[in-house]
Amino acid sequence: MSELEKAMVALIDVFHQYSGREGDKHKLKKSELKELINNELSHFLERWSLPVLPRLVSNFLGSSDPPASASQSAGITGNQRARGCGQSYGNTGQ
């Protein structure tokens, strides 16, 4: 299995550790997504100082608590990770 395939399997596994605690196992509620981000990305967030992430999650999910699918959750975390990595190498990630 390639490194990218291993990373995708790991991302899916982590998603399923948090999804379904409060409902549909194929979607994350806002509270589950927040818990996933706080528990699984804490070092990443500290290292790259991404203050925009809470606002992005809030805007993405809105004021109510609609579920986020795995692809939507991956989009949030992947986009911020790409930007953070780009910034660490002098690239704006844009």
C-alpha cells in the first residue's frame, strides 16, 4: 500500500472513531467534529497556529448542528493542513 493510501485509511479510521457517537456512523455532528479536531489535531494546530480553523468549522457547519460527512470533514482538515504545511515552507498554500 502506498503512503497516500495508508494516510487515507488512517483518516477514515479516525473519522469512524468519532462518528456515530451521537447518531449516524457515516457523519459527524458538530460536537463530534470539534472533539476530533481538538483531540487528533492539537499538536498540528499549535505548531502552525491556525486561528482560522474554529471560524472555518463554525461557518462550514452553520449555527445548527447538521452532520458532516467524511469527505466534508477531510476537506476541512486537509485544506488547513495543506495551508499550514505550505506556510512552513514559505508557500502561502493559495
